[in-house]
Amino acid sequence: KLSKRLEAVTSFIPKNSVLADIGSDHAYLPCYAYLQGMIERAIAGEVVEGPYQSALDQVRRTDLSHVIDVRKGDGLEVISPNEVTCITIAGMGGTLIQTILEKGKDKLAGVQRLILQPNIGAKKVREWLLSNGWELTAEQILDDEGRIYEILVADRGDSFKPYLNNKEAGLLMGPFLSQEKNDIFIQKWTNERAHWMKIVGQLEEAPVTEANEMKKAELKAKIKLVEEE
Ligand code: SAM
């Protein structure tokens, strides 16, 4: 059985996609998506030997080697332009997801949808999408076994559109998520705010240095954004 988190990621895959799942680890996501009839075929990319072998094993065990190609390599290096129509990148930090997209920009030809699930730092991912002509079209926030995850879905389009109301707050908390404001969203940002306030308190006790003052100002700005939401 697939985790609630990965199942939520797959729910955004357009029907009949050719999928690349980057950082696939056990290749659970592409195997599940195929068995559910969501995709035509898939490439599972992995850069680390252990997870790459796990992906190969899983694909063999489920008898899907004819439709799921496990490839070893860094990020989007494992695909060619116009080879896939949808890309999933899940379970990594936002900075790593951003780096993978940036380094593999030329491989995005033919891709219609990106489904990205940063464990932390979703802002970095939203910023990359905004700067690169990918319009955020849906978001989901969910709790899976006590951890909160965000899923960002982007299609080619007007990347500025989601941020017309409030760009800074939208980039930090997500334009759709901050509109919906469900219980999990409120829980997440209540926790974040408390955490930042604690650090601000510690910085107030600390020696006054330029670095500390800058950090404090940055945190206070974020606290303000969250409070205004
Ligand atoms: N996507 C799966 C999920 O969400 O459950 C696995 C997440 S796992 C925490 C992250 C995986 O990404 C690891 O298996 C790691 O080896 C792989 N990874 C990290 N950097 C990568 C890169 N630049 N290219 C491909 N895979 C990478």
C-alpha cells in the first residue's frame, strides 16, 4: 500500500501521462500509478546506488520492467527532451527540487505538468516556478502519520497569475493553501510562527551583531506575513 503522501502526489497525474519520477527510491510511485491505470509508462530516476537497486528490485518484483524504466543519474539527466509529459519529484527539500529543475531546464521540453512535494522549503520551489513560466495550478497540504506535507502542481501558463493578490504571502504559504486555510494549514503556520518567535526571543538576548539583526528582521517579517493571513 502506498503512503497517503505519495497517493496524494499521484492523484494529480493527468491520465495517460508518460511519467518521470525523479528520486524514486523504491519506485513505489510509478509502480502504483501504472497499476492504477494512470500512466502509459514511466522512468524512475535515482542518483544513489542503494535506492537505484531498490527501484530495480521493486519493478522486477511487480513485473513492470516493460513499462517502467529505472535509470541511474542526477536529476533530469536521466530523461531526454520530449520523452515525458509529467514529472514528479517528492520527498526532498525545496532547495534540492529547485536545483534539479534548474539544472535540467532543457529536459522540460514536452513536459506539461510538474508535481512537486518538498518536505521543507516550498517557497524555493514556488519561486522557481514563478521565474520559469510554470503556473502553479493546485496545491494540497496534508498530514501523513503526524508530519505535514505540501504538494505543488504546476502547468505551463501565466506563472504570475497565482500571486496577483499578495506575492510575498503567496510564495511563503502558497496562494491556494492560504485561500483554503484548512486546519492543517493553520496548524503548520501556528507552529512555524511559535518557532520563529522563540528564535526572535533568543536573538533579543544575544549580542547585537549585524547578522543577528538581519536574521531578526527576516523572522519578524515572516511572522508579520503569517499573522496577516
Ligand atoms: N520520492 C520518494 C518518496 O517521496 O517517497 C523517495 C524520497 S527519498 C527521501 C529521496 C530520494 O531522492 C533518495 O532516494 C535520493 O537518493 C534521491 N535523490 C536525491 N538527490 C537526487 C538527484 N539529484 N537525482 C536523483 N535522485 C536524487
